[in-house]
Amino acid sequence: MERSWRLVETEFPDDPPLNLALEEALLLEANGDQEKETLRLWRNLNCIVLGRREDVAREVNLDAAAKHGTRIIRRFTAGGTVYQDLGNLNWTLVFHRDKGVFARWSCLREMFEVVSKPLVEALREIGADAKFQAPNSISVQGKKISGMAAYLKSKAALCHGTLLVTTDLARLEALLRNLKHDVTTLEREIGRVDIREVEGAVKRSYQRSANGLKKSNPSEEELKLATVLKRNKYAAARWNRLGVISEQSIDRSNGKTVTTRP
């Protein structure tokens, strides 16, 4: 019998580097513990999140970022640069690669479609005409409302994405220099909406797909690992500006301390 998934709602909106560090910690721990399949819902406050390989100067209006006090950080997954505020809901899935409901895919495009299907259904439940848009986004009326990125380890995978609920689009457009798609928010598409209502719909939909959800906190080991990753990586200027770190980090895939490179 398949175990229910963990529902983790631990978030650090005022500490985006710790939020991103916890993402990587959840994946590293799941790669060594096949019981830890997780749905996480979380938010960041006023920050720009670069994809792993993105160039800061090309993607970000640095003058606007300074004006608005917008922090610039970098995640460990690939993909484009995004703006996040408390009107954006981040969602994360950490799951087995070889078994379970989200293991039935043969390429990344298929994976994005499979893991985001419950999210699409949740958005439709609250009145948005949402559709998966290959390779890695969800659109409403032809405009992007969610973008996804992923990282694959030997046994576990992580897929995370944004969901623009009431995000300040004027600020988003002022901060990001290289928008590749028209974007929208749920609020623009269906009228006034509360982010807690959206969270509820998302949880209900994934609960149906993932054999139930059990509310949980990150383990002590996951939080310790996140603290190390924040200090050595996500709070480091070289990582956030250049995608490079020279300090040691911890990789739980082999239980050893290693030097992490981009």
C-alpha cells in the first residue's frame, strides 16, 4: 500500500535564501530516504529568483531592484528568472523517480505535465481556464500564470513552480528585463481571490492524486542541512551573482561533504 505524502507548509518569507536552501535539503534527504515524498507550499517576500545559469545583468533591471529593495537570489534548478512577492504561491513536489503516482514519464516535458496536472485541476476548480503549456508552464487565456523547473537525483526528483495569485505585475515587469511570455494573475482572470482559498484547492487536488496528505514539519536533519546550505551557498554573493560557490556544502546523495560547483 502506498504511503500518504507529507504536506510541508514551513516557509521563511523574510529569508528567501533559507527558503531555497530548504528546497535543496528536501531533495537531498529524499534521495536517501524513499519514504519522504513531499508537497510543499511556501512564499517569498519581494525578491527576484534567478535560474541556476541565468545572468543577473541580462535578466534584472538592477536600478529598479535597488529602488524597490528587491533581493536577488539564485535557485539550484534551471529555467528562467522570476519575481516573487507574497501574492505568489510557490509549490514544490519531491517524489520517487521509479515508483508512485508521479513516476510515469520518460522525459522532462512529460514530467512537468504529469506533476502539474493536479494544479491545473485545482485552478479549474476555482474558475480559471488553466492549461498545461509545453514545455514547463501553465497558462490561462494564453497568458503564463505558472512556470516550473526541476532537478533530478539518482532516486528522487524535485519539481517546483510559481503560481501568480495576486502578484504585483507592474513591479514584476519593471524588475525583469527579459520576459519571454505575457503573464497574468488569478486575480486578473477570475476576480478577487484569497491566496488561502487557492492553497486549499491545491491541497485538495494533490491529496486526491497522492494517496492523501499528512501535515508535517521538515525533519531536524532537513532543517540542519538547510541551514548549512544557506550559509555556504544561498546567502553567498558569489552564488547569487555568478552561480559559483567555493565553500563546502553537504550532499546527502553520498553522505559526504563535497565542494559544490555550478
